[in-house]
Amino acid sequence: MKITVKRAYVFYAVILAFFAGVVFLVFSIYTHGEEWATNRANRHLYSRSNTVLSAGPILDIRGTILAETEDNKRIYNDDAQLRKAILHVLGDTNGFISTGTQNFYSDALSGYSFVDGVYSLKTEGIGPELVLNIDSDACKVAYNALGKFNGCVAVYNYKTGELLCSVSKPTYDLVNKPDDVNTNPIYDGAYLDKVVSGLYTPGSIMKIVTAACAIENIPDIYERTFDCNGEYVITEGQRGVICNDDHKTGLTFEDAMNKSCNAVFAQIAVELGAEKLLATAESMGFNMTLQAREIRLKTSRFKPAISDNLELGWAGIGQSTTLVNPCHFLAIMGAIANGGEGYAPDRIRDMKGITAGQRTPEVMVSLNPETAKQLDILLRSNIEKEYGDERFPNLQMCGKTGTAQITGATSHSWFVGYSQREDLPLAVVCIAENAGSGMKTAVNVSNEVMQYFLDNPY
């Protein structure tokens, strides 16, 4: 009986404490509510939906203002063409472009820090300034060079990892967003930043990976010669891997790379076998989750057929089921140019709460230094002996084109490459969708944007 009475007293005490707490909470909200609502640790105020109320300005590497906040309204650069060119890097405030800077860094732009709360709003009334590595004028050049074609272009400094140009099409104007952006087919993919989130059949740029595998696994690859009669037949009486030309006999490994001979590279792929090709591809970042600093890239896929040599041959020349992310391949170019280390492209230059000045580069792709050296020689040879230095005046360019065949549509046009100039340590990737040969549109676009940086060093 006594135990029951004691338990009742305890229960009544808990109830009284609860109601006392409620009264105290109501009184506190009434007397201190305004102070709490504006406290620096109040995360709710700085959600993405309210970013525009306090977001700091975003500038490009040359100091051009891309976005800023005035009177609780987000204001963008006056140049409509520039706004279209930088849409996917800048992003929107509604989160449609999930990898855009305004969405991805909304907390920091709003002045919010998990540890320090709102570290700048109390003193400055607005979030911190964010400076990008992006050159918005270079983006305009790339945007215009793509012309009527969709696709993407990116340029970065392979010595520092600074992402200087990043353009994705289709695009639209944030200030005058089309009413039919969600229904009109011409805007399909407009919310996708194809540089970081795109996946494409690579075509002949994949021969760089096959070449790396051959360098490391076929000791006499430079002493051998190959024949091409327009097709590499694996099984007699059946269709083989079709070449883009009849390259005749006596081709060296370098000749085959220069002429982008499908027959020779399919033969090399079959000789190497799926296991070795897969090992090389995965050592270069395929089938792995990669990060361009904070932003996760779409995973490049390489699954060469083990028991089907015909499919293995096609995979070795960048067809079959192989898919590549453009930003990943940009880092591969950086690794070759840099003697083995390919840094992660980084769009952020400076922002309080994220970085104090330029950030230390992070390695995304690693190559054996000797393999990188040999690939560098081959890619320079492509320009000197096949494409022509006149296609890239004064750039001392290395590179590889690709013509990626797409079922039921015109091929995609690829170019990947970099400058060997000490004063221009830049790599470029371009894909022009359904534009045909890589020797046409992708080469021209890449040259235009690289010439911009030659004329306008940063």
C-alpha cells in the first residue's frame, strides 16, 4: 500500500513538472521569441527556400559579379548570354539544378555554419562572398562555339585543379525562364550539368585507355606492326569490328593511334583480354565513385565482355556498353599532362567557411609515370602527324578525337586534350551531341576556348 502511494506521488510530481515546463516555455517564447528567431544557431531560417533572403554574392575568377542579393531579391548579371553560359555552374535557388553552386553551397552562401551558426549575418547582414575559379567570359566563348549543338565543354588547370570553364547545353536564362522548360523537348536535360552528371559513349577517346593497357602489358608493342583492311574479323564468316578507313599494312602502334584505327585497337583489346583491360580502366577511375571536390560525379562504366571477343573488341575502341563522364576524362587528361597525377576539377576559389584562399589540389586519377609519359608522346603525335598544329595555333596541343556511334542518330563528336605550354597548363574536354566526326565540331570548339585562355591569361 505504501509503495502504491509513493508511486502516485511521483506520478503527480512528474505531471506538475511537465505543466510547469509548458508554462515556462510559453512565457519564454512571449518574452524572448524575437531574439530566438534571429539567433545565429537557428538553422530553419537559412533553409534553401530562404537562401535568397541572405545569400552572399558570387563572383567569377576575374571579379565579374554573377549573382548577388538586393532587397531580399536575387539579382543576376545583366548579360543574358553570360547567364545562359554559366547556368549549370551557378545553378538556381530552387534546387532544380542540384549540383549548381547556389543549391549545393546554399548553407554557406546564407551565412550558416553548423558549428558557428550564422557567422556573418549579425555583422554584415548578408552571407559571405563566394569566388569561383570559373571564367564567365570563357564560358560564353564555349557556349557560342557549340552553336546549335547540345553537349558540354570544360577546361581546367591540370597543375592546380582550378575548373576555369564549364558549360552544359541545353540551357536557359534564369531571369527569363521559359514557361515550357518542363515540357518542350528542346529543353530535355536542361537541369542536368553534363560536365559532372553526364554519361556518354566515348568512341575513340577510349583508345587512350586501351593504349595505356597495351603499354603496360605488351612488351613489344612499339616494335610490332599491324594490318588493316577496313575490318577486324574475329570469327571467320561473321561481321567484325568495322574501321573508319582501309589503313593498309605495316602500321606501327603510333600510326594506329594517329589514324585512330579501329581494326588495330580492337585486335589489341582482344589480345589483352577483358581482365587486363578492366584492371587498367579501373586503375584510371572507371566503375568507381569519384568526387570533383564536394560534387559527386556520375560513374564512368566499363564492363568488357569476358566470353565475347567481338564485344570486347568494340569495348576497346569505346563502343559496346562503355560510358564515360566528361569531368572524369578531363582528370585523365590532367593525369597524362601532369606526369601521373590528375587533380579533381575544383570550381570554388575562395569562400569564408569553405576555404581561405586557393585549396590544395586533390588527386582524382593516378597513372604510372612512365605510362603517362608514353601517352603524352602519342597524344602529341596525333596533333603533329594527323590533325595538324594549324588546328590549334600556338597551343602545342596534345589530344584525341572521338566519333561515338549512337543507334538511330548522328554520332557524338568528342575531343579531349591539353596544352604542353608551361604558361598554359590547361586541359579541355568537349562533346558535341549528334555533331558527327570529332575532327569537326569538337576540335573547333576546343580550339576556340583554348585560344581564349591563350589571349586572356588569368
